[in-house]
Amino acid sequence: MRILNKEQWPVRVAVNSDNTKDITPIELWLGEQLGTFRGRWNVVYHHNETHFYFKTQQDATWFALKWA
């Protein structure tokens, strides 16, 4: 299981997902709201869930209210 460096990506939110169709709208929303991948957010895919990492607690809270 891959875990990102906690110093660079201190906040993680896990989202249950069965396939990539569930994740695509989330990634599009993140791109519109927070900018490009690896700027203020990052993602790691697992078998039955996806972990979204954020640089700030505020971004993670905003994300969790919408998607988690």
C-alpha cells in the first residue's frame, strides 16, 4: 500500500470507490477548484478506495464536505 510523504502531504481523505468512473468527476472538480494535480492535491489509487492527499486542512475539509 502506497502512502505519500506526510511532511509534503499532511492530510489524507479516503473515498470508497469500485471503479474509475466514480473518481473521474471528483478529479475534475478538484482541478476546477484547487488547480492541477500535484499542486495542492494528490491521489493514490487502491483496490476498493482512493486516497486523496492535501497540503492544507482547509482544502481537505472542503473536499470531505463535498465528496466523503
